[in-house]
Amino acid sequence: MASGGSHQILCQAFSWADAAPDEAVRELASSLLIIHGNADSQIPVEYSRTIHANANPDTTELWIVPGADHGFVHALEGYRYVRVQRFFERNLCARRLDHLESENEA
């Protein structure tokens, strides 16, 4: 496949103009962790705040990282990035254990 082939296929099948995560999140049934740097040069932090405001407050977390540009939260936060691991443990591992326990009871 030529360079960029899969990207071209994706772009042909999907319109970025139709993407509306701030609306789609209203229907989200799973947990969501939003991580955004407040120095993001590509996407304004207000987008993440809007998504968070529209999401289920019981299952959604917003982490705004001071001074982080787009894609550089891990570099600035270092050891604090364990917050992501804890989110997965709380929201994925716990559900998996609940599922396994219910299978064992059956």
C-alpha cells in the first residue's frame, strides 16, 4: 500500500466536519478520561471542557495539565501520569472482575 494509504481511506469514509464529540459524549455509556494541556497549540482547552460538561459526571474525569502542549502531557507530568493507570484500574479492571465474579456465580 502506498504511503498514507490507510489515512486516505479513512479520510474518504469519514468527514471531520461531521465529527461532534461534544454531542456524541451525551450518549456514551462507558467511562471517559479527558486529558488536555492548557497550552495546547492545536485544540483549544475549551473543547475538552465542553465535552466534559456534556458527559455523564459520574463516569467522566477531566485532567487539565498546566503548560502542556498537544501530546506532551506525559512529558510534563512524569510520575503523575500514573493517574491514567489508576483510571483504567478503576474503570476497566473493576468491571472485568465484576464480570468474572458473575460468571462464577452462574
